[in-house]
Amino acid sequence: MAYFSTQGTASGRLDLLNRIKDFLVTTVGWSLHDDQFADARPYYVFKSVGESGAEDIYLRFQIGTSSGRIEVSAYQYWDNATQTGVHEGFSSSYTYLRADNSADFIYWLYADLDHVFLVSKIVSTYYGHYSGSIKRFWSSAIGITQAEIINGSAVVLPVNDASIFTPDLHYIIKDDANIERVKITAIDTGTTPNTVTIEALANDYSAGAKIGEDPQPVITGYYNMPSTFYAVNKFDGWSSASGQKGRCGAAHGNLQADSDPEQRYGTTILFPWLVSMNGSTSYHELRGELIEIYSTGGGNVASEDTIEIDADSFRVFNLSGGGWCAIKE
């Protein structure tokens, strides 16, 4: 995995927006999918295929309507000819990163081709923001449809590999326009191409559509991550920009203070941040983990300290909302 980090001083939020662009595109390898810096509210849309080469990650960073904000939204797809996003995850009230309008402030950026995490220090407070894909708990295997598909019942789909599916289980199918949950009733690996049979399909899909257990676990976080976030889909598709709500929870059971350091060998323990969907009482799902961000106790560290674990280095911050966190550098 190619993983990068940097630290710098930004002269206001517009300068930070450009520094994010340079870091993601030039250093990490994301694509600048849409450059609208000349817009009344300048923005960039970045695209990544992920570390696997099979992801669809679209993130827009835009100067906010409110002071001190760069708004961040995630999309199932972004049309850079019409400047139109499909199935957005976003809230103008919450999914943004903190920045000063014009004064200098320090920032830290961490990213790979799956995600980006930014820490900004505004006066003496540290704010974190996470957007992109997560480390999913479900299978990342996807089938690619080999022809256009028309909606209906008992629909037979040609796919590149049907062996990754199990009959009578549900999956998500998506392209650049639609997304839904479907039930596969049969597979055929003896034909070329392979086929799967779907019990009922509500929408049409283009050739190249993806089908899998969780083919696009992309989120955009609140300004005080790790905390609440919005995703571009959930187990049954998309409902609204804020309709796929989730939260992060550290896997320490409130025992982090007992291990910073623990007394036997003086080691500091890092706990993963779990990602859960909890937007309604009828839908809860533990979906995965944040990438290279960990919870820790603050007993033997101060913000901006580093922790060395084998060959890896982790920068520690006491984040607003997230508490004590260690981010891999």
C-alpha cells in the first residue's frame, strides 16, 4: 500500500484547498476529476480507484458558505461535463473540515488511494476530517457486468466471474446512475461469460456495472472526526444526502487509560476506530474500520508527539470530538 503524509502551514482556507489538491494529485496519485477553481465557491472533485484499482471514490472539496469551512461531499459518481453528482453523501452543517479564512494555521495530511485524513490546528484546537473508503468487513470481491441490463424479474446477468456469488444471498449492484439491493437465485460458471440470475431488478444498468457485497463503502465525515459521517450508500442503496448516517466508535471499551502505557512493559496500545451505520432504529450495521487511525490514551503523550511501533511512526493528537488519536505517518 502506498501511504503518504505531510505537514505544513496554510495561509487561509483557499490556500489549504490548493495544498490538498497538490498533495492528493501530485503526491498520492488521485485524479483531478473536475477543476472548478474559477467557480464563485471554488472546488475540486478528486477521483480514485483505490489501492485495489477497483474502487469508485469521488470526493468534492469546496469553499464553504460559512466562514472557516471547506465543505466535503462524497458521491457514487460525478459527471465532470455537467458538474453533477449522483447519490451524494453530504451535510452543509457538518461534513466539512475546519480552516481559518485568511490567517495562517498548521495542518497535517494523511492519505492513500482509499482515503484522506486531515488535521487542522485552529488556535489551540485540533480538528480531524476523514473522507473516502473504509476498511470494509464485507468482501471486496466484485463482479463486472458484461452487457447492458434491463430491469425485470428473473433477470440473467452476464458477469466476468460468477464464482464469487452464493445463490439465495443478497448483494448490491451499482453503476454511474443507479444502485439497489438484489437477490441472486442462481449462478452459472460453465458459460462464457459466466451468468448470475437476479430475482428482481428495479432499474436498468449499463455494461460495466459492479455487483458485490459492499462495492462502494465511501463516507464523508463530520468536522470533528472520528465521530459521525454520511455514506454514499448502505445495505439497500441510497435514499438522500444525509440518509446513510453512521458513527465511529473506538474498540477499547473505555479502557484506553489503562494502557497509556500499561505497566508490565510500558507499551502504549492503539485501538482501531470501528465504523457503524446507525441512521435509523431499523438499520444498524458494523461496516468496517477507519484506515490507519487509532484511538489511544493521553496519559504519556501530548498533541503532535509521535509513537514508534516497530518501523511505523504515529502522530498523536487530542482531537475535538475524537479525543486522543494516533495517525500513521
